[in-house]
Amino acid sequence: MKRRLLFIVACLVASFGVAILVPVTGTSAGLVRIIQPKKVGDLKEQIKSQLRPRSPQEFAFLDRVVDMVEKDQLPLRIVKATFNWARKKHRRYRFPYFRRALQIEAAKLGIKVQ
């Protein structure tokens, strides 16, 4: 019984310690969310390294996608979801899967990605 109580107390103390170390910010609803770095700046580097574009046209397509995300013409959530799907779909050459799937998903929202 003492070990169980000691374990519970140790877990509570550890959880309070972690809660203090995590940077948080309050929202208007009084909820707490974790602060995350700006995602669009890292997006360009991430998709270029993971999708492995080879030709200048492929690099230009990725530049246009990042530009559209920065201008809020294309939702970041769609780009990230498509990126994650393409990474899982094919290990060696992911770019064609990403391009086609992104064009299809953007077309559903009435957005044309060339």
C-alpha cells in the first residue's frame, strides 16, 4: 500500500513539474494551448528535403505551393496532410504523389494549383 501511494505522489509531482516547464499561453476562452513556432517558414525546407524534387519544374511547383500558403490562398492543413500521405505512400520518389494529391484536394476547395 505504501508503494502504491508513493507511486501516485511521485506521478503527481512529476506532472506538476512538467506543467510548469511547458510554455503556455491563455486564449480568450481561458483555455491553454502550447506555443508552436511559425510553420510556414519551415515548410519550404521540410517539403524540399522529404519530397526529393529533381527537376527545376518540380522545385518551381514547390515554391508556388509555399507562396500560396504564405498568401493564405492554400490552407496549410491541406498541404501538411497531403505531404504526410505522400511520405507514407512511396519511399523512394514521393513528389508525383504529392503533386497530384495536392491538386485534387485543392480542386475540391475550388483552388487551382499548377
